Amino acid sequence: MSIRAIDRLTVRFETPTPETAVGFSDVVELKASAADPAGISTITLLAGTAEVGRCDFDASLAQFVCAARMTPSGFAGNLTPSGDIGAPVVPAGTLTLTAVAVSTRGVTDQVSIPLVVLPPPTAVVIEKPLTGTTVNTRQLVSFEAKAANISGIAALILSVGSDFLAQCDGIPAGPGQATCTAQFNVSDHLSAVTALKLPLTAKAIDRFGNVIVRRVELPIDLAGLEPGVTITAPLNGSTLTTEFSSLSALAVSPAGLKSVSLLAGTVALGTCLASDPQAIALRCSLPFRATDVFDQVIGDKLTLTANAVDGTGHALTTSVTVSIEGPGVSFVKPVVTTPIPPVASVGVSGPLELAVSGAVVMQTVTVTDEVGTVLQAFSLAPYVATVPWMKLLTRGPHTLTATAVDKGGRKATAKLAIQVECPVVSSNQTDKFVEPSTTKVDLLWVIDNSSSMGNKQATLAANAQRFMTEAMKSTVDFHIAVTSTGLTSVSARAACPGGAGGGEAGRFFPVDNSRPRILSANTPHLADVFAANAKVGTCHSIEAGLEAARLALTPPLIDSAKDPNTSEPNDGNAGFLRADARLSIIWVTDADDTETFPVRSVQDYVNQFRAIKPGHPELLSVSAVIGRPNSTSCSPEDIGARYAQLVTILGGQIADICASDWGALIDNLAHAAFQPTQSFGLSSPADANTVIVLVDGVPVPATSPDGTAHWHIDPAAGPNGSVVFDPGSVPGPNSRIDVTYAQVCQ
């Protein structure tokens, strides 16, 4: 070998070459060469940070080669794990080899290359029972396996068919082995029998994530096996405490099995068919909802039945009787602080939280005062609200009653005594606002895509031209987008167009970009495109409108042209939201908001939406077209209680989805979205007789001497009431508005 003379220090590896793959226990020869006209002093060879070899040279030599041998197992502590779990064989890792050369001039140079280290082989042996050992269906079997690998065994897992039996942790680092033993009754695993053989599996996992499997098959002796079917869950006499349950049964027969059918009362839940004609056992497990079969409940009892058919056509049957837990309700907040008498003290507003239980969906959950006035109505869990007590109750003692009624008509009640406190405050409060410029508006429609919404979507689409006419008349620079209340794609994709199968999850509709998704005054055929986008489909059953809006308007969607969590191209919402534009959100739904996980209260969503326009509440407006109490012209699925609570807190508009005149409804929504803000929510309850309003520093009376009305206090708008300007007195864009008043309570 010769090295070309150069005028500076250089070093390189002769062997191995970069990315060479070697075994964990292989002997690897390291050879590096260095050259410098002034002479080479030393070459040091390293594996990771550990020294493999060092060569010292005569100073008169201008070039030299240093060689050493090593095995990767001796340098395991210097391995960098590969993490390539998807590979057929997971490498043990990468070992960095480095050659460092020092010339007689004191100059240092080094070179590093990666060495891919493959894992050592793993041996797995099933010692008991031996393959071919015949077992009886009533036999207790001992199962023992061993695994060995010089780098260590992380775990050894024993299974009977697909049934997990045991896991034994091994020695995860250094030479070692694992032994795992367990016992099992063959009768507990008859459903694992295939072709009259019971498969046993031992699976070893080495410290690098490689999996090695050994398997034996045990012939089954059917002598003494009695045919029958057993319901394994729920047990006879147990009580179902949650709405979602599962009925499980196991049928056995030496003649083989064809099917197992499960029933709740007389309602067929489904049938499980045997895939193996020689199957001596068939396990069947099917979900059901107590709510869906409540008409089968007698008293509080429900009969569950399993029917099996064996290979000869013989019928097997069994039944159990379970109880269906009735509704329960209790007050969590306010908290009772005085033991005698038990009274909770509350201020002007405070938390109200109920704990509601039961195996059947609640039909209504309400809180009333002592004369029956409804203070709060819930439609879905969690039953949490912030209640403005002083708007609902007078100062002093009151008794609250919580009533929960499930869809079976069963009722539960709880009572709580409270003392409403509201001390008078002598100091004044000044709230400051700015009338926003209405030159820019970003409007998001969140439209329910459940099966009952087809006619409502059609009505909205039919009024698209009317809405867009109002938008264009306002001369506002607007963005308009639509999303659905669906968060996940469903199987009935044909009923939901747009490319997401109903699971827009905040992405603007249509996700497949078959039409424009962010509309403006420059969009061709604007009204027709909006009408088409409003028809988001009717495939979904979970209407999570608040969460859909949150996802649509917050990162990562709002900042991204492509949703990083999906496979569809160009499905992000970037370009919709502008910092200087008013944000308007309109929900259209005939059901209440469905909570998602993690569960968020209405106040959580209020905070989330306010945070989109921090410090500028006037740049946020919300409206909801929802089911209202006592609707007569149609029957919404549910009252939109959570939407109503959110819109009330933020001071927006609520419209009845059952309204006969959608023309007036559309006009009101357009006015709220595109016209100047008329309503400004107060930060505290106000004494209406003390309110002073200034616009750009100039006092504005509630009513002029000539009788012209300029503004009034609406105590029902927002949690603390609002100052509402009359249409002819709305302050101009960017006007400063100061409202000073004496607080009623603190």
C-alpha cells in the first residue's frame, strides 16, 4: 500500500468502510492510515469514546498505518440504538469508529465512520409440554419456556392461542437468559383450539426489540367434554352501572360449533359464526347500550340470552338476569361549608356542578329553586355551569333541587340549601371598549352533519343568496368558511361528501378542495358555492360543534396549509384568520354540543375563543341557530343548552332552528356578523340608575330630551348585562367607549 505525499496532516480509515454491517460478536479489524511531511507521532483508534488501540511512530516517518482488532460486544455501552423498529431485523445500533492522528508538529486530525452492529441471535425453547403431547379438556398444563441471548433478553411472553398467559422479564443488559413458567386449565382456552390442536406460543424480545417466536401444538382429547354455553359477562345477578356494556358467551361442544347468537330481552344483538368447522369452542362478545334496549327492561331487570348451535345442529341455550342501575344525582358544587344547618354560601355568580350516574342516557337534568323556577337545564354531561345567582335568585336562603330523568322515565332528585350573598359596593367600575372597524370580518359557519339535519341544511342553502346579498351590501372585506360538527370519519361516507367522510375535525369543507373553501367577495358564483358548502352531509351521530370550532381556529390547523395529522393534501385552514379582522362564529344544529375527550366545560371554550382575539373582546361575535325550549314548529333532537350558555356569556344572538321564517333569521345573523357592534358586555353587575356612557370622551345620554333613545341596559345580555346602543346611535368605527357604573355586587 502506498500513500500519496501531501503537505498537511491527513488521516483516513482503510478498513472497515462506512456503514459496514457486522455481528454483535464478530471480530472487526480496524486499520487507519495517516500522512504528514513533518512526520507522524501517534494514531489512536476509538470505538465510541473507548480506546481500541494506539500506535506510536518514529518521528522520521512521514506516513504510517495503525491496526487493531475489536468485537462490538466489548463496546456495547458505546452503541447508539437504531430505533428502526420497522426493519425485518432491528440493528443493535451504530458504533462510531474514530481515528485520531497527531503529527510531530503537534497538529491533530481525525476521521469518524459509522459501523452498523447487528444483534446477536436469540434462542427460544419450549421445554414443557413437548410438541405432540395430547391433553384433555379438563387437564391442568404446565408451560415452561427459556430464551437466551448474550446481549440480554428483555421479556419472554407465553400465550395460549391469542390468549395472553404470562410475561417474565429477563435480563435487559449484558449476557443473560429468561425462564418463564405458568400453569393453565385447558378448559379456559378451548376457543383457541384449531383443527383439534391447542397452540402454545413463546415469544422472546431481545434488548434491541427483535422478536423470536417458538410454537408447539397439542392434540386435544375430547373425552368428557360436555356440550354447553355459558355467559361469561355480565354475571347473573350483577348490576349494569354504565350505559355501554358488552355481552360475552362461550359455547363448547365435542361435535364442533356453527354459531353463537346473543340477545338482550328479545332484541338480537348479533351472531358470531365459527370460522373452523372443527372448532370445539366459540367465544362471542358483542356490545350493547342499556338505553337502546330499555324497552326490554321489566322493573329494573333485563334478561340476557346466549343461543348456540353445534356441528350436528343441536341447540344450546342459557340466560342470566341483570339489574339496570337507575339514575342518581348529587350536588358537587356549591360546596356545603356549614355542617348545621347544611348551607352553601354563594356570591353574585358561582359554579354549579352535579354528579349524575346511571346506565341509561339522561333525558333531562335540571336545577330548580324552591318555587320550581328552572335555574339551569343540562342535556349532556358534564353537568357543570357558572350560574349568575343574583339574576336568578334574590338575596337570602334558597333551596335548590336537582332532578335527573333517564330515557326510561326513571327519576332521581337531590336538594341543597344555599345562602345567596351579594354585598353592595360603593366604588365605581369603568369598562373600556373600542367599536371595531367593520372593514374586515372572518366568518366561520359550523354546521351539524347528523342524519336529522338534511332539511335544515337545505333551508340554509336556499337562503344563501339572501345572506350573501347582506354581506355584499355591508362593503366588508369578508372571509367565509364552513366546517361540520363531525370529528371522526364514519363508515356511511356516501352520506357526507367533501372527502373527509364527515370527519372534518375543524377542517374547512370541502376537505377535498372540490370547491373553494375560503370564500370572499371575489369568489365566482359566491352564493352558489356557499349554498353547496352548507350541505355538509347527514352521516354523523356525534355533534361536537364547540370542539370543531376550536380545532378550526387554533393551531395547527389555522396556521397550516396542510393538516399535519391527516393524509389529505392541502386540507389546512391557513389564510382564513386575520389579526385585524372581527371573528364571527355561527353554529347551526338541532342537537346540543357533544363533549369530547378531554372534556371541556363551556367556560373553557369561552376562554379559548376569547384568546384568539386577546385583549379585544369587541373583535369576537358568536351566534347559534339551535333547538330552543317549547319549539312548536319542529322537534329538535335536543335543546342546545351548551351553545346557549356560551352565546349568553359572550353576548351573541340565539335563533330557533325551528323558526318558520328563516329569512328574518338570516337577516339577523348577517347583521350580527357584518354590522357594527351594538352590544358591549359589562364586567360586573351594574346599578342601571348609575350608568354613564362616554363615546370618544363625550357623554351620551340614554335618551335625549326630545325622546330619542341612544342606549339601554339589557340585563339578560351576557353574564353581567350589557350596554346596547340603538341602531341610529351605534358609535363609528374605532370609537372609544367608556361605561362607568356602581357595581351592585362584588
